[in-house]
Amino acid sequence: MRNADTLSPLRKALLTAHVASAVSVLGTDLVLLVLGISSVGGADPRTIYPAADLIATWLLAPLAILALAPACCWGSLPTGACSGTGG
């Protein structure tokens, strides 16, 4: 396995983006878990469901895509498929 010092700058950037967005997805899931527990505990559903919907729509979905995109693109970088140039 290569040392972290020998990684290319592009690979470091992709790895950083992947790890940061994956950790953000976990944090967003934790927020949704807290909202779900509070709704079971008797919180007003008219408050909980719209908040959970906004978090899932505007945070969770884009972060999940962002977490997967660097991993998907890294495998296709040598062929240029990620940039749309083919190869």
C-alpha cells in the first residue's frame, strides 16, 4: 500500500471530499434519528415531519451523492469517463 505522502493531489482531494461528506451523512442521519425519537416521545407531527422532510431533501440526498461521487469517479479517472471525455 502506498504512503499518504505519495498520493496525487487529485486523489487526496477526492479522498477528503469522500470522507467529509460521508461523515456529514452520518451526522444528518443522527439528526433524523433524534427527530424520529422526539416524534415517538410525543412531539407535534406537524413540526417533526416537515423538518425531517427538509433535512432529507436538502441535506441527506445531496450529501449521499457527494459521498459516492468521488469513489465512483476515481475508478474511471484513468479512462476519462468521469469528465465525459471517454477513453
